[in-house]
Amino acid sequence: MFAIVYLAVAGALGWQISKFLLTSKNRSGGSRIWLRLAAAFGTGTLIVTWALYFLAWFLHGVLGQKRPLILGNIVVLLLAAGVTGFFIWRGRKKGGEKEILIADRKTFVKECILYGLLLAFITFTMFYVFQVRGTWLLSGNTVFSDYAPHTAMIRSFSMSANFPTQYPHFGGEDVKYHFMFQFLVGNLEFLGLRIDFAYNLASILAMLGFLVLLTQIARRLTGRFAAAVIASVLFFFRSGLAFFLFLKEHIAADDLFTTLKENVSFIGYTPNENWGLWNYNVYLNQRHLAFGLLIAALALYFFLDYIEEHAASELKGRGYWKGLFAVKDAWLPKQPALAALAGAILGLSSFWNGATVIGGLLILAGFTIFSRHKLDYAIAAGVSVVLSFLQTKIFIWGNAVSAHFQWGFIAEDKSAAGVLWFLLEVTGVTVFGAIILLFFVDRKCKAVLVSFLLPVVFAFTMSLTPDVTVNQKYIMISCAFLTIFWGFALVKLFGRGGTRWIAVLLALALTATGVYEFVLIVRNNGENHRIGANLESKTLAWLAENTTEKELLLTPRYSLSDVTLSGCMMYLGWPYYAWSAGYDTDYRGRLAVEMYTTEDDELLRSLVEQEGIDYIIFEEGMDFDGIAAREDTIARCYQNVYSSDDGRLRIYNAK
């Protein structure tokens, strides 16, 4: 109940704020209410959750409250309700033209059907891969790995007070990974929602909100409702050559039907494609990505006004380009305050999902070229970058990113031909075909389409993190928005009798790989394909009750377990999570091996004190990097304070 109140109050505030960002007339032809609802959830949740976070940090760090979310929620919700009331009062006093939220009932009914179907599909998939049964939290095989750090972060807020925030799989240091979506979920669980309902509800609203904006942008650019519908379908089922290469391989091996029936592994012939790196699975395990896309799409929708303004002019040839660069209006701001607001909303999402902020700014850079009033873009970008910079200074020790040129992304063949073939393999016709579509769309769509391609260029030329694989987010951002133009292309082709067969073949090329991979998602996350952790484990309860966010635990290399679900701070959990976020896992990995395997009592005591270890967890028969762990040394040095019921796990107090 309290969690729903939180979302409702945040949404009410967001409803008022969205009035400022959605200033344009209803140019999509759709019902404005959907835009307002999506924007309300995104902006309201963003602002209220940030306010709650910093207030809770103050209550915990300065006033010493152990459970700061209690008072924090009360104060923030009262303030949000008060600000919302002020906006409503001011709006009524000011008067003005009444906003029409539903202009056409037939259109509204069609949209209700579309968004209802999307809601049902998203809800099914989110709960299918992450659910609670009895006392067990079940995560599907294709997602549990990413859920390990995410659920640990969630629980560090709902069961502890992770302020200032640390990364649970690398405790005792800063937080380099965007965590605010997990804070939102942790607060919803704290307010009474079961963890699967909290995580799934926030994810469903974020995904649906983004798809509302995507389809409304599609309708605004193309003028076709069918194009918007197809774009939403193409979003879930990606293009790529993997399925066609897979067919070729297994037809040659004469085992196609058996393999299609029994296979549970993602297909692909490029590095890490068998992780499900390019399909809908990414949105299922990286739940915060959809929220970031929602905010980015909102900023893009605002600036579409600028693209449309110049595209609608009668200027042609040199006059068109002169109007973009060689006149005063090309540079002078038009509505700087609103541009700053759009930039602020985008910048505030940096620690919700940083990749979508960068992707959004790249697309806006493209918009800038084809728009007048370029100083508005500069204002938005400046505000966004400043807010992102401030957040990194608050949360990260040292440099947040290490930007450097890196050609070719993860293509094994770095030649121009090799890189282009790699891009064709992973995106199919989506990216290369979009270049062809440039010759068949009006200049407004040309400007937008070119801008949507810029994150792809960035992915293949720059790296910001130790793990360049994360650049796939930029390619997925481009592909998500390019579905708009492929939806339009299919509508146009199918509308002409002589080209319907081309539309059918194109639809097959655009979706075949994604459809088969969705079958694999369903197959590999069903019964007997899930990883479980006991939410009522005595080990979990002991850790939650007896450890705090200030205490560091030396543990086995846990992924998703009852230990990680306690929200405790691990010296080194599963190292890939921390390494890909930018932590020095090699250093801690070496010392963890020494602490677990040494026979020297003094060496163990020295290292434990040096590294600030408060507890050591030992599991029967464990090893570390292939070396058998020695409990006898640990037992001689420290007191055993907990043993699990089955006797396989023991905790030693190292303080």
C-alpha cells in the first residue's frame, strides 16, 4: 500500500512537471494522455527518488538514524504532495487553454488495445524470469547472473542503510555502477512490496513508459499508427544474421529439427553473442536500461519541435543549410529555461543508466546539426553534463570514466571489412538498411534517422570502461529508435500490392533471429532452468541482523545466494561484476586467495586488519582460484559466531 502511494505521489508531481516538457501541440495524432502518463512516471520517479536518497543519506550519516527511509519517505512524500498542490493551485489561478488529453475516441481505443497488449507481454516476461515461490526467489538461467549484483544492491537499501553507497560485490569503496533504479526498488520493498513485485513493477512501468514514447515518436514522424505498432514489435524481436547462419549450419549437419527443438543456448557467431548480448534478454536482466531510455526519449520528444520547425520551412539546397548555420535564429535560444529542464532531466538519470545519457546526448548532437536555436541544445547538454559530473564527484573516487579511442568494438577482425561484417551479423538489416531508407524519407525523417545512427558510430570508436563489451548498449539504443523507420517501411511496402511480398520477406529478415531467441528465453527460464535463493534462510537473517553497511565480509565468490540477498558488503563477490564496473579485482583477488589458503596465523591477521575485514565466511569444501581453503587457520585466529543448520557454512568474527 505504501509503495503504491509513493509511486502515485511521484507520478502526480511528474504529471505537473511534464506540462513544461511536452509544450508542443499534439503532432503525433495520438492521445496526449499517454505521453503525459509516461512522462509523469519518468520525471516524477526520477526527482522524488533523488530527493529521498539524499535526505536518507543525511538522516543516516548526520543524524545517525539506522532506518532513514522511514522518516525520509514521510518527509519527501509530504513535500512532493505540497509542491504538486502548489502547481495545481497556480495552474487554476493562471487559467489558460484547457489541455485536450483524448482528442479522438477511436484512436484512444486503438491505443488502449496496443498498450494493453504491451503491458500484458511485458508483465509476463518480467515475472517469468524473476519471481518468488513460497520462500524461494527464483531467477531464470539467462538473467540470474546480472541479478546477483542488482538484488544485492536492492537489499543493501531495503534491509540495510547503504549510505554513502558502496558496491556490495566490492564493499568498502565507492560506487562506480549506476544504482538509483536499484535504490528505487529497494525503497519499494522497504515500503512493503515483496521483492519480485517491487523489481517487476518498477521495470514494467519503465519499459511500458519507454514504449509509449517510442510509439508516439513513431506516429509523430510517420503519421501512421500501424508504423508505431510494428515499431513496438520490432523492439522485442531483433534483426540479425544469427538465425540464418544457424539454419545453414544445422541443415548442413542434418540435425536442424532436433536442434531447434532441444537447444536452450543463445545462438550467434560473434564474440559473446551466446550471452544473449543483442536480444530482449538484455532488457530483462538490465532492468534500469528501460528507465534510462524513457528519460532519453522524453528529451528527444521535446527537441523534435526544433527539427520540425526547420524541416517545415520552404528553404531548399543552400538556403536550407544557410538557415541552419548562417542566420541569427540558427544560434539564438528559443526557450532556454525549458531546454535546461530537458537537460536536467537527462543529466539526473546518469546514475540510473549512464549509457542512455550518453546515447541521448549523441542523438541530440545530431538533432543540433539539423535544427535552429542551437544554443538551446548547448544549454541542455551543458546542464546534463554538469549534473552528471557532480554525481560522479559525489559517488566515485577518482575518475569516473577513462575515455579513449578504440576501433572496432569487439569485432575479431578490425579491418574495415571485418567491422562492417560484424555489424551486419549482429544487427542484420537494421543499421545498413537504415542508410538505404535515407533515400525514401522526407528531410525531417532524414535528420532524425541520421541522428539515431550516431550511438552506433560511438560504440565502434570509443571505450569508457575496462569492458568494452558494454558498448553494445549504444548499438541497442540506436536499434531501438530505428524500429520507427522500419515500421514505416513495412507499412508503405505492404500498402502497395506489388511490393507486399517484399514486405513479408523484410519482416522475416527483421524478426526471425529475435523470435527464435525469444523462444530460447522462454525455454531457458522455465521450470528446471532457474536459480533459487531462500528468502527465509537463517544465514540471510543472521547477516541482515548482525552486520551493517560499514562492515566488510570476506566471502567465497558468490553470485546470487542468500548471502548476497542480505545486502551485506563483500570484500570480493563474483569478480566479473566489479571488474566490469572498474574496480581493481586483481588486487583483492590475490589477497583473498592468501587469506583463505594461508597456514600462517600472523599473515592472516595482518591481511585481515590491513583490508578492514570484519567477518569471514567459510563453506565446507570451498576453494579459491583452485586452491583449497583452510578453515583451521581461520578457526585458530577468530571466533566462530554462526553455523548454518546443515553445518556447511560458518561465519567467523574477525573484528
